[in-house]
Amino acid sequence: MVIWISVIRIFIGRRRYAPRQGLSNFDIRISDFLYLHLSLALETWSNKQVKELQGTTGSPDSVWI
């Protein structure tokens, strides 16, 4: 889910706001690359945390309590 949000933000949001901010294409590509990888790392980390909690408690309902 986070990955799709990142891709949508890269292709729609950056093209609209980049000229006003005065960023070059290189700066935009670097920031998009970093944002995509940070969001991917956060998603994999959160999935790992949920799986660990599910493994210790045995039921997925107790993760959200």
C-alpha cells in the first residue's frame, strides 16, 4: 500500500510542484528515490513487527489492542 502511494506521489505530485519550488530534475529524482526506499523499508519493518506480535500472541486481533 505504501509503495503505491509513493509511486502515485512521484508521478503526479512532483511534476506539478517541482517548477514552483525551483528544484532541478536531478534533485527530484534523488528525493523520490530516497522517499521510495524509506517508505519501502518502513513497510517491511512494520510488517515484520506485526508478524512477530502475531507469532507471540497467536491471534491477529491482539495486535491492535
